[in-house]
Amino acid sequence: MKEAVAGELSAAYDSALVDKVRGGDFTHVSGRLTVHLAREFGFCYGVDRAVDYAYQARRRFPGRNVFLTGEIIHNPHVNDRLRAEGIRFLSDPHERSEALGPDDVVILPAFGVTVTDMAQFTDQGCTLVDTTCGSVLNVWKNVTRYAREGFTSVIHGKVRHEETRATASQALKYPEGRFLVVLDRDEAGVVCDYIRAAGDRDAFLRQFAGAASPGFDPDRDLVRVGCANQTTMLMSESLAIGEMVGQAMRDRYGEAELSAHFRAFDTICSATQERQDAVNALLDAVPLDLMVVVGGYNSSNTCNLARICAERVPTYHVAEPDGLVSGEEIRHRPVGAPSTATGLERVSTGWLPSEGPVVIGLTAGASTPNNIVGEVIRTLDRLANGNSGL
């Protein structure tokens, strides 16, 4: 039913202004304001497909209850629109997944679901609409292979993120499957130190409580490891962690024995990489006064775009256009703050230069639709030039 929902999707999420800015070499100039839009931003293929499938499912099954296991993507605007379409969220407090049956339709989000959840919905006879992103499936394939070959998956990711939970569960398909989730280089460094020289086993297990497979034993389970990642993590950090773990294995077992103890595959999502490359290219090409990054506060790829930008220029991560409160105030998520379901907001003042030319860089996470990006441009124009907007 793709054609049946195409017009509705376009009306809900497209932006003529964004199309115009794209056609103008990704630059918007108005009065004293210049906005440079990163050349890759917003909805990726996987997100676009997931949202499309959700709208199609609502039309395909009229009169039946249609559920999402949780947020289809990490964007409040999109999720609220789906609720308005009559799609119910199993993550909402009043919903009960155990009550579902053959008459119910369950949409699996772009992040995927755990092996246990998939088995539950199948056993209950639900009709499943699977929107799991192909890049996520590629990571699963490698994690499954690690488990089958007796390697522990060391996963660079956020342990409470839906994608990482789903990926980790793939390791448990085989009796010898194991996983360990590391958040960043610091946690990876702890793992590497243990690989090289073991250490305090109990302290290690305390540090990674909740981030390791049941019965995890570092003395046994860090002898053979394979690296994987949550697809929306910072690309450079995922690659660095893979190199760190590989070097620790070389130090422990020697180059000649490396292949018996270490596996690594490139599981970086191409869309994530393209958006990170695009903001770096923008920062290299144009002197900016500040950067605005648009996307859900619990969107990992959006937070990582903000991290990249903040290293080079003052950066504000806003969830919605109304975060741009005025030329004096902005409501935003501080870069580097913990990523939670509700985010951690701060109101800052003096963010927009009040006089003279102002040059702003703009990008958006892979779960941010073009209509939101367009509204941000309109709001920036209004605040910078004191007019009623475009």
C-alpha cells in the first residue's frame, strides 16, 4: 500500500523550504542570517522505510488493533503522529503485551526487538510487520556468527538502548554465546586491561553488572572476542574501540595467534557515517558562529552529531523548533549529558548574536523529518531578522 500512503507521508514530513535550500547549494541567506545545511541530514533509508511501513500497516489492517513495541524511531514528533493515526505503543504504561493475540498486529521498530520478544509475539499468533533496519540486521548476522564460533561479542553501545538490547540477545541463540556491552573508550580500556593481565574478577563484574550476558566470566569469556556496535554510535569511537581490543589481543597472544582470539567486521551504518562525515565537511569548509543539531534527545545518532560539532563550535541540540524560544533563550540538551527517555534540558541565554551577520550550521539526526528541519530554518530566520518568518 505504498502508493496509498505516499501523499499522506509527503504532507506530514516533507518541506518545500528544505527542498529549496538543497537546490541552493544547501545554503539559506536572508537578511543578516546565513544557514548552511549539512549535505547529509535527517531521515535515512531505514527510518523512512520504518515510518512508511507503519502507515501502510494502519491502512492494511482496518478494524484491527495495531501496536508498536515502543518508539518506532527516536523522534517525539513522528511518534506522536503515529499515535494520532491510532497506532498504540506497548511501551505506554496501560498496554500489556501478554494480552495480545491472533487478531492483533505488532510493528517491530527500526531498532529491532530481542529474540525473546520476537518469540513471544510469534507464539501469541500476532501478525508481525518487521521494519528492522538492514544495517541492524547486518550487525545481528555478525554477532550470531561470533556466538556460533564460540566468540564473545564486545558491543560498543548503550546498554539500555533498544537496538543494543536486541543485538546482544542475538548472542544468546547459541549455548556458548556471550556478550559484553561497553559504552566508550574508557570502558573498553578496562576490558583491554583485563585481556592483557586479568585482574580483580569481582570488581570487573561489578562494573559491568547489567551489561554482560548471564553467567559472564571474564577469565573464560574474554579469551576469544569479536567486536560489534550499535549502528548509531560515533563512528570514530567504534573503530577506535575495535583497534583497542585487537591490540590487547596481540599483546596477550601475539600476532600469529590473533585470528584464533579476535574477530572484527565493519558494522558501521552507512547513513550514520554519511551524516557524521557531512558535519565534519561543513565544519571544515565554512566558518560558523554556532551549530544547531535537531533531533530527539534520546536519539543516539543525533547526540553523536552534536558531540562532533561541539568539539569545533558552540553547539545546541534541540528536539523541536520550539526549543528556539527567542533570540535570547534556547531550550536544548547539553552536549554529553546522559541520554534518557526524557532527555536533560537546559535553557541557555545569549545564544544568538544580536547584531551583525550571523552564520549558522544546521544538521538533523536520522530520525528527524524534513518538515521539522524546515521549521527550524523558518524560526532561525524570524529570530535573526525580527520578521514574521518565511
